Amino acid sequence: MSNTDVCRDIKELNPLCQILLNKALEEIKAVGINPLVVETYRSQERQNHLYSQGRTLPGNKVTWTQISIHTKRNAVDLVPQRNINGRMTAIWNAKDSETKKIIQIMTKYGFEAGANWTTSPDSPHFQIKRVSAFSKTYSSANTNVYITKVIQKELNEKNNAGLMVDGQWGDNTTNAVNKFLRKLDLEDAGKVSVEILKKLIA
């Protein structure tokens, strides 16, 4: 595959991002929506190529930046698809009811929705910022508001942690994580690993 080809492979994403995306896709399908993963990982070469379209290369402009979370393996482009006149058709409409439902579910699982951006909104785009491409743990040093809210909410539901779901990972969140780890007979680490995340959002 060329570095400018589209990649739709979820396994090319950050390990933690994969778990959250797969869980979101399960819920999206469960409410009767047929999701289409348009793109996952994107090489910098492909990002540069897309940016050149409509500028130094023929075609319409398709992106406003050469910097994308896609290149950090923490973003996915996702739209609903429906059978229209006997053909499966991708729906590129931010006002579509199924698109709105996808946005709701994806944000529930920690993704920042491009549709909610005030500048250059991008409704198919969902991302997890400020997390290393190959990180295998979330912690106070490796998280963001969206992910922290997911973890806080799940800790409250699974462990009656009594946390404020405010997206701020402080000592209370670390202590609640450690309490959940002890419940699983694991040592305190203050971190949510790939395996713990699977258990937390199960």
C-alpha cells in the first residue's frame, strides 16, 4: 500500500483508541446505524498530499491543515451509510439524524467530535488529542478532558467512586483507579492500561 493510500484498518490506531472505537461501533450498530469507517491512520505523506489538493495539485481542497491527529494514530473519520435506491451510500451530512447519533456515541467514548468545532467543523472526524500514538496506559500524565470523563464516569458506575465527572484527573481520580485495580487483585499504579480499560468499559 502506498503512503498516500487510504487506511481503514482500526488495528493501525493507538491500542487504547482501538478499544474505545470498537466499543462505540458496537453501540452505533446496536441502535440500528450502519457505520462506515472512512479512514483511520494517515501517513504524513498522505496528509501532505491531501493538503496539496486544490493548492499545488488538481482537485478541490479537502483539508485545511498539514497537521492531523490521524498521523498520531488517534483519529478516525466515520459516517453512517444507508441503502439508497439499492446502493449503500455514505451520508456526508452533519444534520443527518444518524450522523448526530454517531457524534453523541463517539463523544460518550472519549472522542472529540470535529462537528463541534467552531472553526472549520469536520463532522466525520473524531479524535483523541494529547495521547501518545503508541501509549498503552491512560494516567494523570497521559490523558485529556474527554478521556478522563469517560474513566471517571465508568469508575462511578463500576466502583461507586463518587467522583465529579469534570475531566480533571487529580488525586481523587488516581485513588479511584487504584481502588478499582485492588478490586481486580492488582497493584496500585494510578494508570488505566489497555486491559483495565477493557474491563472498565465492558
